[in-house]
Amino acid sequence: MPWQDWIRTVEIEPSLYGADFAQLGTQVEQLLRAECRVFHFDVGDGHFVEPITFGPVVLNSISPLVHRYGGVIDVHLMVENPAKYFEPVAAAGGSSVTFHYEAVEDVAETIRAAREQELQVGVAFNPESEPEDVAAASGDADIVLCMAINPGYSGQEFMEATYDRVRRLRLALANNIHIQVDGGVSAENIKQIYDCGATLFVAGTAIFGREDLPRAYRRLVQALA
Ligand code: DX5
Ligand code: ZN
């Protein structure tokens, strides 16, 4: 599905890292029924980030369900040597790959490698990287992901400096490139992040940390309205 067709102005992406893996399919289906269409899938390799999370094997199990409802899976690669995973992610039903600016030598070349697999592509950057440097390197990407936490774990606190970093990124990036924010996004801060120029919001704890997942998803949607 072409990238432009995924996004309904803005998207709230449940981060499956926050799910209860004993009930992964059930939880994803509940969110699909609540009209959620873009899911965020965090791959951590135990090197670029401390935890080993999950990878293409789990992606392959969950993607048919998401596709059946017309949804897509946005894969956040918190890994060293990300290009190694582009082909397995595409084969397992991922629609995009977002790799870290800090993890590659050549951003443009890595973007090209993702396009070869017909994947949409994002460039993520950590709190210590400068938004302008990332924007200058990411001209051919579909998404730039501004981390609002140090990557690795769900459930960390949103860094207040993110607002200004998103604003700086918006000024430095072409308008057709989506800004995504990941880490500590909640119903309390999502509108302010949107006002700084972001359109894609990843939410782990704000959805999966609650009893009623569809209600938690709708609460975020309403906070943007
Ligand atoms: C962790 C991941 C995030 C994480 C977000 O570094 O990249 O996607 O699941 O979880 P919350 O929303 O709880 O910060
Ligand atoms: Zn993520």
C-alpha cells in the first residue's frame, strides 16, 4: 500500500512492545476494530539497545491479521547494521523500516537499500543527535522519527526538550516528510507535540498500560481533536 494511503492526516500507532504477548492477536484485533490502522513494531537487538525484543518471526505471525483489516506495520529497527533486516522485514509483512541515524555510516545509501525492498523508510534519531543534522541527511525519507526517550524500553518519561526538537526538525525538513515521535507519548502531551509539527505518534504504555485498549486509543484520538 503506498505510504500516502496509510496516513489519515495523523496516526496514533500502538507500540506492540507494550502488548501482553500472551494475548497479542486479541489485543491487536481489539485495536483494529477501534479503527486503528498503523501498528509500531520495535526490534531491539541487544547491541544498539540493551534489550532483545522481537523480530521478523513474530512480525510474520501478526501481519496477516493487520493486513486483513487494511492496516500496516511500521517497523522501528533499534539495531546495529539495520540494512541486514530489510529483506526479512519485507518478507514478514512489514510496510516500513525506520533505522537509526546513529547506527549507519551512510543514511542515503541505507534509504536506497530499503527502497529496493519496496519498503517505506524512516530515519530515527536519539536525544543526543541534532535535528538539523538528521534533516540534512534524511531528504529522501518518508518519515523522520524524533525519539522523546533514549531508545530501548517502553514506559520511560517523555523528555520535555522534545517539543523544541520537533519544532526545529519541522523547520529543517521538507513538508512532505512526516515527523514521528516515540517515547512517553500520552493524552496529556500529544496535542502539544502535534502543535510542534509531528503527525505520527507512537504510544506504548498510554495504550497497553490501560485496561480498555480501544478506549485508551480513542482517548488519544480525542486529545488531538
Ligand atoms: C522504546 C520504543 C518505543 C516504546 C514506546 O524505545 O522505541 O516504541 O515501545 O513506549 P512508551 O510509549 O511506553 O514510551
Ligand atoms: Zn519505537
